[in-house]
Amino acid sequence: MSQQDQPIDDFSQCHAGIFKKLDLLGELPALLEPAQRAREVAEKSLEFFREAIFEHHLDEERELFPAVLESASDEAERFKVQSMNKRLTEEHRELERLWKSLESGLKKVAKGQFGDVNVADLSRLVNQYRAHAQFEEQEYLPLAQQILGRNGNHMAALGLSLHMRHQNPTAFQFYV
């Protein structure tokens, strides 16, 4: 190689480095899509837990669980309902504690700041909540339906009570 070819070779070497960096930059669009999805999932999960999950727990504990217990027909049934109510309430508190431990990290993810979420606890929350809801669906709610279904007034009272809890409190301020 002659002395005269050296400047051209330098440009060529420079381009080789540029191509490597362009290849790296070319990976970015594929990485941004999952990052954006993570932000969206975190944001929607934060809204959902704030607006739905905690309210759902309150509805069960303040309305459903007492109604089922009050309508139980005998001591054995009351004991079964009490045990189930206790279990489900304890699970609510555990799930809420777990959520609160994850919430600040999820807020950061919603803002595009990654790395502060305990993924093991996040998986634990998802798995525990699925098991909790499955127990309610397969065991508790059929029992509640059986117990409250014996008397239509009990089911109607529960429905009215839930309806009243979810009304806008300011809508009734003129009547109070």
C-alpha cells in the first residue's frame, strides 16, 4: 500500500466503525416497542389497582362477606363461611401489602425508568392473585349464591347495598 492510499484507507476504517454503531442503533426500534409496552402495562396496572382492586376488596369485606355470614343457615355453615371470610380477608391484606411494595417501582416504569421492580414479587403477586380469585370463583361465590339464593330479599339487599356504595356521594348531598 502506498503512502497515497493511506488517507482513503483511514476513511474506510472509519466507515467500518460507523457501520458497527449503525447496526447497534438499528436494534433500537425493536427495543423501544417492548419498553413502551412496559410503560403502558405499568400505567394501566397502577390505575386498575387504585380504582378497582382495593374497592373490590372493600365491597367483599363490607358487603358480601357479612351478608353471606348473616344468611348462613346453621352453625356448621356459619363456621365454614367465617373460615372462608377470614382466609379471603387475610389474602386481601397480603396482596395489598405485596402491591404496595411494588407500586413505587411500577410508577417509575410508567415514567420510563426501568430497573426498580422486584420481578420475583411481581410474579408472586400475579400468581397469588390468580389463586385467590380462583378460590373465590370455585368455592366462595357458589357457596354465597347458594346461601343468599335461599331468600331473594337477601340477594336484593346485597345488590342495593352495593349500588348505594358506588353512587356519587355528592348526588345525595341535597337530601341529607
